[in-house]
Amino acid sequence: MKLIFPKKAALALIAGIMLAGTASTQSAEPEKRMNTQDITSKVVYHINDADTQALGALRNLRNHLDVSPKTTIIVVSHATGVDFLMEGAKHEKTGTAYAPLVSALTARGVRFEVCEITLKNRNLKKDQFVMEAEFTPSGVVRIADLQTQQGFAYLKP
């Protein structure tokens, strides 16, 4: 039996195959980002060593919000990472006071959370921290919850 394809049908079939191939190629490519001013992502920054992470993290947070101001950001600190949130804390090498930087970022919607297990283990009191500090029962559990249950991206400066 001889099949006869009209010329237009054959061209339509070839065009369909080519388009299907193009579509699968396009879906494998990363999606182009929208204007960063419109991004509404959620991010948790993890700080567990204030000496090596805090100043850089605060700069990253400012830059993050400058580029993507609608981002929800929570900073979770534990171990020696809580030290930058203590009253009067300054960067050891530069002498930069942390409180004004934390205050400015809080005004932009950033939340700073301190691990209560760390408080207990280090015999620290809540009144030793800047007024912007919030407290969470466990920093590690909070980070895990934000990632797995609430869809936050994880960043460690």
C-alpha cells in the first residue's frame, strides 16, 4: 500500500517536529529573571561566628535588599554568632559598631533571631541584646524549619 502525503501536510508535520524540539530545548534552559525589584523570595542567613561572618553578612543583607527590596530575610544566629547582636558589640578588627547596621536593616524588614539554647549554654540574658533581637528556642531547628517547612533559601555568609 502506498501512502500519499499532501505537500502541506508533510510541511506541517516537519514544522511540528521542529517546534517540539525547540520547546524541549527551551525548557532545559534557565528561566530569565524578572526585574529584581519584583522578586519576592524568602531567605534565611545563618550566622554562627560573629568574628568571621557578621560584618560581611550585614553588608550582604544591605546589598540583597538594595537589589531585591521585596525579599523576606531572617537572620538566625547561634553559638558565637549571637555576639554581634549584643549591646555595644563592635567588629574586633575594624571597630565598626553593629547596632546601627542591625537597626537600619530591621527598619527594612530584616528579622534577627537569637538561639535560646546558646543563651543558656553561655549564661547570657535577653536584656544583653539590642532591642531588635528576637529569640527562638533553637537556632538550628529554626533554620531547618524555615528551609523545609516554609520554603526559605539558605545562605551562609
